[in-house]
Amino acid sequence: MATDTRDRILDATADLFRERGYSGTGLKAISTAANAPFGSVYHHFPGGKDELAAASLRRAADGYAAHVLEVLAAGPTDVVEAIRHGFVAAGQTLVDTDFVDACPIATVALEVASSNDALRRVTAEIFAGWLDALDLLFLGAGLDASNARRLSTLFLAALEGGFLLSRAARDPEPMLLLGESVAVAVAAALGR
Amino acid sequence: MATDTRDRILDATADLFRERGYSGTGLKAISTAANAPFGSVYHHFPGGKDELAAASLRRAADGYAAHVLEVLAAGPTDVVEAIRHGFVAAGQTLVDTDFVDACPIATVALEVASSNDALRRVTAEIFAGWLDALDLLFLGAGLDASNARRLSTLFLAALEGGFLLSRAARDPEPMLLLGESVAVAVAAALGR
């Protein structure tokens, strides 16, 4: 039960961060959204908002990476088609969730980049882990290490840029155009 | 003098938004950073924070678009080399400004996308204007309308994703890798 409360707090924090960012999310809103007494937030996270934020970002990042890799694995076997499929799925998720459900890290990462070095480091570790996981995908498809990292970076930046542009416009079109560009870039690197 | 104060308030707001976002920026911090009496913020922006935010985002967006187009115009004549040059310049600016000086819109755009529809619309208009300006660049280089919009979207998403990844890592490398990918994509669309 104690563990359940902790997880509810972490999930509520991630949802609120995704929706309105770090500065816009207070502990009071978190305890309400988690359906947990205010005191339990400090009980589970004696370090306060920053300790909670770090734990929540790490947990959300693991879940999100697993989700993205699942979407890619559930798509076509060919890596180029899987990427196309993944960006279409991301666009559809945006439409289905009224343009709320996007990267759980990006908003906070931009907010803290120049104002909270401890959390900045957490976001850097998360992005580094995601790039490593994408590298494995591209290495497995036959790319060399330097092209793999270049295309991992393109994949991640396109997904993040797609969330930014599609959420602002409330239109999945930027995400779809970006998926096409990433697919074309990977196909070219594979010599097709 | 009244106009000076108004401009100082707008510029200070843009700087604070860029550094820590919308929710993390209070009117008190704005009046301090602008070296303007607190009351003058409401005098110039009777609609309060949202009116000020909209005006500041629009002003910063115009300045930023002009800056990006200047950087591209100051680079090599060839559009592919100009893009490479532009991303190198963005990476260098990040290093020179201790990874603070980035897109003045993105942080706020993510924060408000699902929580403040009036400001969400302002960010959507800004991105749409930037994409139109980039379209003209690519149309002028000989691309058709559909490839122009696809590559404008890639350029903007790569720049935004590059700011996100490079600021988190405090490393210009992601921005440089993204510039290479955008340059390769534009060259391919031009049939090179």
C-alpha cells in the first residue's frame, strides 16, 4: 500500500510535468492528482520537489522508452518501415489524447536546462540512455557507429520537434512529415 | 521613455521565458530584470501576464526569425552549405552563452500546449510563420511545395530538438549531427 501511494505520486507527477511542466506543477496539485495525503508526498520524498521530480522523470523515461521500442517492434520488420509506422503511431496518439500525451521529459528538460543543474543532469542521463537504445536499433540494422548515432539523434530530435510543432498546431501533420524525413534518411544511410 | 520601458519589459520577459519558461517567470522577476517599477508592468499590459506573454513571444519570435535568416544569408550561397553553417553557428552560440541562448518560444510552447489555449494559439502562429519563411528558402532553391514543407518542418524540428538535446547534455554535438542530417536531406531532395 505504501508502495502503491509512492507509485501514484510518481505517476501523477509525470502526468502533470507532461501537461504543464515543472514550474507549473505544485506539490499540492500532485497530492490531489495522486489521491494521496499531502504529508505522504514528503514522507516518500523527504528531499521535496526536486527528489520527487528526479524519481518521476526516471520512472516516466523508462516507461516511455519501453513504449517507443514496443511501437517500433510491433511495426513492420524492416527498420525504415518501422520508423514510418512509429511516427504515424505518435501522430495518432496525439490526436487520440487531445494532443496531451507526448514526451514526459522534454518540457521539464527545457525549463531546468539553465536553472536547476541537478535536474538538468537527470534529463541529460535520460536522453543519453534513449540515444544508446536507438543506436542498438540502427547498429542491428547494419549501420556503422557514426551513422547510427547521427540517425539516433535525428530520430529523437524529430520526435521531440514533432511533439512541439504538432501540439502547438493541434495537427499531426508535422509529426507525419518528420517520420517521412527520418525514414528517408535511414534508407539513404542503408544505401537504398 | 514610456516606449523604452515597454520594450525593456518585453525583452526581459523573453529572456526569462527562454531561461526558465512561462510558469517559472513571475511578474516581480520581470519588473526586476527590466529595471522597471512593478506598476509599470500592469500599466503597459493591463491584461496581465498573458497579454505580456503574447506580446513578448511575438516580439522575440520576429527577432529570432530575423536572426536565423541572417545567419543563413551570411553563410555560403549554396543552400545545403548554408544549412550546415547555420547549425554550426547555433552550436557555437550555445557554447558561447553557456547553453542559455536558444529558441525563445519552445519552452513556453510545451508548457502551454495543453493548459493555456490563448497562448498555445500564439505559439502555433509563430511556428506557422517560421515554416512559411523556410518554405520560401527551399522553394527559391528549386524544391517543389511538398518537399519544401517537409524540409522546412525537418529544419525547424531539428533545430528545436538540437536545442533540447544540446542544452540538456551541455554539448553542441547533437546540434552538429542534426545539421549534417538536415543538409544531407536537402541535398537528396535537390537530386544531388
